[in-house]
Amino acid sequence: MRKRKTSRSVDFGKRGDPLFDMFCFFIFFAPFAVIPFIYDYSNLAQAVYLQTGAVLFSCIIIFRMIRAGKIILPDLKILAPVMLLLAWAGLSVIWSCNRYEPLPMLLQWTAALAIFIVAVNFVRDLGSAAILLRTMFYSGAFVAIMGISQYLSGIQILPQEYPPASTFANRNVASEFIVLCLPIGVGILLNERTRLLVFSSAIGISSMLLFLFYSYTRSCILAVLAAACVVAVVLIALKFSGRLKFKLDRNQTAGLILIAVLFAVGSSMTPKGFQIYRLGMVYSNAAATAQKFKSAADKVQKNEEHDPTIKQKESESVYFRLAAWKNSLVMIKNHPILGVGLANLKVYYPAYHRKAVYDGMSGEKKALLNLHNDYLQVLAELGIVGFLLLLAALAAVAWLLFNSIWRSDGEPAGRIYAAAIAVSFLGYAVVSFFGFPASRAVHVCWVGLLVAMLAVISGKTDLRMFKMTAPGGRSLLLIRALLLCVLLAAGFAGYMRLKADRSFLIMDAAARDGKHKEAILYANEVLKTDPTRKIVYSYLGRAYSNTGCPAEGIEFLRKLLGYYPYHITALINIGAAYNELGDYDKANEYYMKGLEIAPESAALHNNYGNLLSRRGKNEEALYEFSLAVKYESDNAIYIYNRGYMELQLGKRKDALESFKLALKLKPGWDLPGKQIRTLESGNFK
């Protein structure tokens, strides 16, 4: 197959292609693909939407390529690093402990690459690039308006952790998306002259600024300020070098004034009413944030004894992130070249959560899913090789930016849009240091689209001609049928993932409510519709153990440990199941494994105390129960167990205090009440 390059001016299809309009509609609605009644109602729904759409438009492009013998591709300097990074991520499945965890991430990244290639085929010039950029911006503006409405009205149509989260469940994730969209609006305002576009972009920019203000996501605010400062310097340099000439007209000036007025008014609004002095709180909040960061850094630096009694509040996220980063460096040191495998950091991290610094939050009740630093996460999961490929991909983007802004001989509008995209990328680079946007479907897709627009603006795309025999009527019909089958298969796979997630939600709720038979029923449904979700074995193991079938529970928990060998909850539950069966040696084996990984786990010490008490080792059992209370001082069950063991050892005064404390923490509980009455009556024998 031979190829030749022609100029960018060669049309690939007709002007006003309705498929381009269809593609723009598809992109606009991506952030709003939300299904409330599933477990991961935001990211999974958006991922399935984007992946199915990517298959649809890829099939269209492939069909066009086969029929016409030509396709538009970006410069190899852009495509090669991205393809190599994706290939390396796919290869990492081979040495991953859990080979199923990487699949969702690989699907997301592959879909983003497909959308990138589709975009450079649909977007032929600066005019169509501007249309797609507007689509992306106004999509983000509606996300911001929805989030602001959630915050000010208090109406929670969609579930969310903390408002405003809009359609992303988490306000930090939503803010990261806004960081990608906001600068595009500035490019629209500076480029467009019509009153409708200028004022609508001004309203969109104001909404996004207010969203960031209301959410007060510190990394995103820092990202916008830092990126804006850097690009402002570049624009000034371009202005004085003569490479960029523009002058604000009356509408654009009015648009900038409108942004300032709307932000000034909106920043004083709260769910409780109008507070004119609220904007003045920003400086004090910034100072408090800086002090919190310094305090957390000092804690991380001094906490070398791995003191497990240190309890960090969930709001102290700075400490947790710094501690997790420091622990991840030990993981990187142990797996420097290949890494632990894509998306396998969550599998290995429990074994590292106190290697350098005790993070204060990991354990059987909370697990680290993302490192909150995409650069470190890539280094840990894909090793030095993957990290170098990431740097190569970033260098390719920087090369595109340089060609689009500094070296380009194109229109000034193209340079302004390129500068706006540069702000988006700089902001994204900052939030990637404090968050995990690479694991979010919409964020990765938006990055691919922005790179595609840069390739178009800089002229780094070419029409590639392929010498092939033009297929006839029957051949074209067969090709259409095959592509339709691929599309239907992708759609069915997405539907099954969503159906499995619905069952997962019901299973999780049933397990929390103690409805173990219902949990078993829906756990089997999850595995039937999505066999890759091996974490379901944890629910099955616990449910069978709690319904008097510890042997069946052990079978599922052993399977789970094959995929998650450092899963603390699984080690606790399998030890309890063996304890129930009377196999104390096996129970002891798993408890020891768990305590080696998480010696601060109160549940492990409590269960191990139960094992020792069954073996008649009451002194050792009391010591374990005391440790359980030390690490979780508000757990009435652990306190009662300590009191019962104190009673067995003749420490009646201590036992009475323990029973009273347990009853205080859990009023109405019969067991400690009965023990207290017996001890106070003096009838204890």
C-alpha cells in the first residue's frame, strides 16, 4: 500500500457535512450522559456514551476510507508517542497482578484516540475548528450553570458528594473539566465580533468562574491563575514581536465588562442569600490553605515512626495526598522499569500505605483508588518506560503549540485559539498534579479533541492516499454489514456494563443493610453481566459467611485474593470464616498476613483477639482487644469484647468501666446492660 501527501486544502467530503453536525451534537452532550440509578452513575455512563460514539464515528471514517481510498491523519510526530503510550499500557496487562482492572482505562484511552482521529477527519479548516471549539465551550458552560443552580437552589436532582458537582458526582472532577473548557471561551470572545457570540461567551466564562469560586477547588483555581499568567506573557511577546495583531472592539470590551460585573455579583450570592463581603474571604482562605499545606508537609516529614494512632480527618486531604505520594515512591523504587501495571496501583497500594509514612486513612473502611497525581500514577503503573512515553506525548503537544502560536503563518484567529488551548493544557497539567483527570472519560476525550484542533490550526495534518481496488456494490454492502455488527457489539457491551453496574448498586445497598441473601442474588447478576468485576467476590464471601455458609465464603474470598492479594477486608473475612469453622491455624495464617500489611487495623486486632480467646489465651486476647480499642476508640463492640475479657481475667472494675462505655456508645444494647446489672448487684461468680 503506497501513500502520498497532498495539501491540507484538499476536501475530504462536502462542505456542510451533516455528519460533522452530528459529531458536534455528540460531543456537546457527552458531559450530560448520566444515569442516576446505577453505582457509577457519572463516569461509567459517560464512558459508555463516548466509547459507543467513538465506535460509530470510527466506522463511518473507516467506511469512507475504504470507499474513497483516502483518510486524514495527523503528523507522525503527534500520533507516534500517543500510540506507543497506549500500546505500552496495553502490554502492561501481561505483568499486572489483576489483568481486569486495566480494561476500563484502556477502553477510555482508546476511545479518546479514536475521537481524536475522527475529529481531524471532520474538521478541515479554522472555521470548522472554531465550531467544534464553541461546542466544547458551551457544553462546559451548561455544566457550570447546572452546578451553580445545584449550589444556590439546594435542589439535588442528581446525587453528588458535595455541591456543586453538576453531572460529575464530585465537585473536584467537575472543576477539572471546567478548567479545560474555560480558556476556550476567552478565545471565542477575542476572536468573534458578533454580539450574540461575544455576550454568550462572556456569560459562559462568568458561569465557569463562579463555578470554580463556589466549588473552591484549590488546585483548579491555582491552575487557571498559573496558566493565565504564563499565556499572558506569551501573548504580550507575540504582540510586541508583530506575530499577533488584534484590537478589542466595542462588543468585546462590553463582554469583558459583563464578565467582571457578573462575577462580582455572583460571588456574593450564597444558598442563604446575598453576602456582599464574601469575596473578601478568598484571601484569608488562600492563606489558610497555604498554612494547611505547610502543616501537612511537616506532619508527613516527621511521621517516620509509622504511628498508627494518628487519625486524619477526611477533610485533611493535603496530608493524605502527600503521604500517599511518599509511599508511592517506595512502590516505584520496587518496580522501576515496568511498573505494577495499568490501573493496578489500587491493587498494590495497601501493602505500601505505611512503607514511608502512615497515611492515616487507608484500611478496611477506606481504600486508595487514585493517587491524586497522574504523573506519579503513570510512573508507578507503567514504570520509567511509560513515563518517558508520556513525556514524549507532552513534548508532541508542546511542539504543536509552538507551531500554532509562534511559527504559524496562518490567521491571527488561529493563534488566539491556539493560545486559548495552551491555557487549557497548562491548566490541565496543573490539575493532573493534584487530581486524577486521566481516569475520567470526558476529560480524556476533551484532551484528544483539543490536540486535534491544534493539529488542524497548525496545519500538521495530511490527506493520505491509499492505493487500493475500489470495492463494488456487494463488497460495500458486506463492509457496511460488518461495521454495523461491530457497532451493535459495542453498544451491547456498553449496555451490559451499565446493567451490571445497576445490579452492583443494589448489591452494595443490600450488603450495607445486612440483607445478605439479596446481596448474593445481585452479586451473581453482576458476574453474569460483567465477569471482569472481580471485586464482587468480596461481597459474596462476606455474604455467605454471614448466612452460615463459611466454607462457600472462603471459596470466594480465596478467588478475590488471587486478584487483590493485599485486600484487608478479604483477609479479615477469610480469617473469620476459618475461625467459624474451627480451623484456627488457617485463621491465624490470614490474620498474620493482614496484620503484617495493616498493623493499625482495629478489626484485625479484634478478630485475632476472638481467635486467641477461643484457644484459651485470655491474656493475649485482652491485649489484642485493647489494641482494637486504641485504634478505634468509638467502637462499642470492641470495647465490650475488651470488657468481657477483663471480666474473664477477674478485672471486674475495669470490665465495669468498659461495659458502661460500650452502653454509652450504643444505648439500648442488651449485652453490656446485662453485664453491668450483674456486676453492680454483686451476683457475679
